[in-house]
Amino acid sequence: METSSTLLSLIIFSPLIFGLLVVLAPSGFEKLFRSIALVQTIVNAVLATIMYMNFDGSIAAPQFVHIVSWLPDWGINYFVSIDGISLPLVMLTAYVSPLAILGTWPQEGVVLKKEKFFVFLIMCLQTGMYGTFLASDLFLFYFFWEVVLIPMFFMIGIWGGKDRIYATVKFFLYTMIGSLLMLVAIFWMMKTYAATHGTPSAAFADLMTLSFAFDGSSWSTVFASPQTWLFLAFALAFVIKVPMVPFHTWLPDAHVQAPTIGSVFLAAVLLKMGTYGLMRIAIPFFPQAAYYFSTVFIALGVIGIVYGAFCALGQSDFKRLVAYSSVSHMGYIVVGLFSFQKIAIAGSLYQMINHGISAGGLFMIVGFLYERLHTRNLNEFGGLAKTVPLMAIAFMIMTLSSVALPGSNGFVGEFPILLGAFQVQPWYALFAGTGVIFGAVYALKAYQLVMLGPSTRTDLDHLHDLTCKEIAAMVVLTVFVFGIGFFPKSFFGKSDITLDNYSNALIEKVGSHGTP
């Protein structure tokens, strides 16, 4: 769609433009900064909706292509486009952003320290997230991938809890180690392409044509192949971001120390950058190596599902419980992607969106309670449903989504993943299925401790229910929970052709039967 080729760039950079306007605003306007951020996110949601309505789901080729020469001597271009895989993630970012601002709106008269800088970081974060999902140049992908790190670093480090420095350093180190390995792999691929074709390029489509021989007959031949090392370099960067066990330990600390809006963006969108990287780059660029190591990744995904659920069950800090639930739920996506089955791959894409909705909503609930009662200790709640019935309803809906109740969006993602995984790894799928049971245990236990049973507090007389802004955020999330749950085709139908082509291409390269 040549006439709309600049639309994606507008979606990417309009948050940054609004952010610069906030920075240039004179002092005394601090109370308006959050409103400006809300207007910006609504504008982007409208632009994304226009793009979605004009997206042609009957073709798998990238659409809304926009290319501008950037570093021609290196073959690096500003190259953005969108297809059926990136489409749902862009829409998730577009709709979660205004809801995150609404659901974390400061109390009346409250202005955060360095409010201008805080709002600017929110804008920059959005530009990085949009750019990561829309980049079609590998170096540009890396650039936006790193851009996201900077706002989160400052948001946790400045506005986080008492252990924010520890959490920030840990988050930075984990992410940077993986990113440096990815950068080395990117330059190696670009150099190989230039030597092979006589002209440099960093475009996804060009680099995917590189052929790296792979011999899986023995460990020595496996690790003699460049494909193995390239796959592992990219995969490590992505699974750290997921985060997959055993690279997950930065996430609970980051969530607990981050401000609520940081946790919402982190759970709803940033973690999906890792699984998107696996789906977009690590697996299709190096399919034989990915298939060879698929059993290892499925096993680690299953371990993450069960381990995350048990860790969540043992938490008394409400925010840390939701953080460990993310470790568990993201494990399903890893299992689905490395099952190399059509239905499981589709379920993984769906689950990226569904987890973003449920986890984002749960972190908002945690924020609601903390703003009112100044505690996250589950043992200090109890009996709140009588005092805040609207919050109790919203909490229950997000809980049902998280436990994948049939009819909710969570079921639409997890069931296809388990079904596809069962076709190739039945025992692993069986153990992964136990995560659904354990997930229901910790989620319903948390709900019981907070909303039901006898009250443990004497200061609930002045506890107020959801505000209008909070109600608006929860209502929209509820629409997505049940809308996707009952009408998944309406939300994901435009991705079907792209997913079919993607799955068929993988199966053709690695074979459609047997396991590694």
C-alpha cells in the first residue's frame, strides 16, 4: 500500500514527537503531562486501528512498506513493514498504552518527582516497542531493541522501590549480555552476505537467503556449523527477555521495584519482544539448528511453566506472585514455538497477546490496591470485596483470563499450544498441562486472600472503589478478555495466511514428522 507507506513511521515516531513537546513545555504544566501522554496514546491507537482496517489479511507479504537509506555502505536501511505476525503485537502495544496510563493515573493532586522526564520515558518506550515489532532490517531491529532498555532502566532506577538500584543493575546486565551476543551475530551475518552477494544488506528477506550447512549427526558436527552458534547467540538474547528459566531471575526483582506503569508495559509488551524475536528471527533464520535443539527448549519451557507456578504459589508479595505467573505463562509460548506444529505456533502468537492483556490487568489491580492501602502483602488484605465490589469483579475477570478458563482469551492461546505440543512431545505436554492446574491454585488463592474471607484491616472505612479512569481501563480489558475468548477469529483472522505460510516454510525445511 504505497499511499500509506509512511503510516508505520508515524506510529513509531509520534510518541517520541509528543515526548519532545513535553520536554520543551515550560515549568508549571506538570499536571498536564499525563494528559498529553494519554492523548498521544489514543492518537496512536487510532492510527493503528486505521492501519489494521486497511491491512489485507488475504496475503502474506509485508505491507505498508517504508524504506529510507540510512547507512548504505553497510547495507543498513530504515526499513519498516508489517505482516500477520507483527500485526497483533502492534495492536497490543497500541491499545495497552492508553490503558496503562489510565489504569495508573496518579491520585488527585499528586505529581511524581521529575514528572516531565517520567512522561518522556513513557513516550520513548513506546517508540522502541513499535520499532522492534515493525523493523524489517536486522540492524534496525537491534537499534529499537536497545532503545527499549534505556527508558526501563531509568523508570526502575529513579521511581522504583527501595531495592531499585539492585533490580536496575541486574535487569541491565542480563539484557546487555544477550544483546552483545546478538550484535556480534548480526555483523557476522551482514559480512557473510556481503562476501557472498557482493553487496551489503541487513534486510530480513536478504539475510534469510543465507544458507548455513547443518549436520546433526553428532555433537562435533553440530557445533562445527555456524548455524548453531548464530542460532544460540540470537536465542540467548531472546530467551533472556522472555524470560525463560534459568535466565528469569531478573524479572521478579524488576517487577517488584518498578512503578506500576513500568510493570504493566514490562509484562504486557516487553516480554513479548523476546518471544517475537524467537518467532521472527531465531527460528526461521536458523531452522535446522532450532529444530535440533527444540527438545531442550521445550523442556526448559515446561520447567518454567511448573517452576513459575510453584514459585507464585509460595509468594506473599502480590506483585512478585504476578511476576512469577508471567514466568510460568511465557513458558507456554516457548513450548508452542519449538513444537514446530501449525496449531501450536498459532497458539503461541495468540498467547503473546492474551498474556499481555491478563498480566497487564493484574498488575493494574496490584497498583490499585497499593495506591489505596500501601501494601502488597497478601496476608494484610482480606474481605475487600464488600468495600470495593467493582475492583473485585475486575480482579476476578483478570484471574479467569490468567487461568485460561474456557470462554476467556487465555484458553484461546494455551489450548492450541498444548494440543500441538502433544502431537510431538506428549509427556512434555502432559507436564505443561499441570501448569494450568497449579496456575488456578495460586491465582484463586490470591483472590481469596485479597477479596474474600475475614478482613484483617481496620482502616477500610475510607477505601474507595475504582475511579472512572480505572473503570474505563478495566472495561476495555474485559471486552478483550471475552471478545477474544468467544470470537478469536475476529481478532486474529488477519494473521491466518501469514501463519500458514510461516509454518509451511518451517515444516518444509525441517520435515513434518518425528522429533530431533
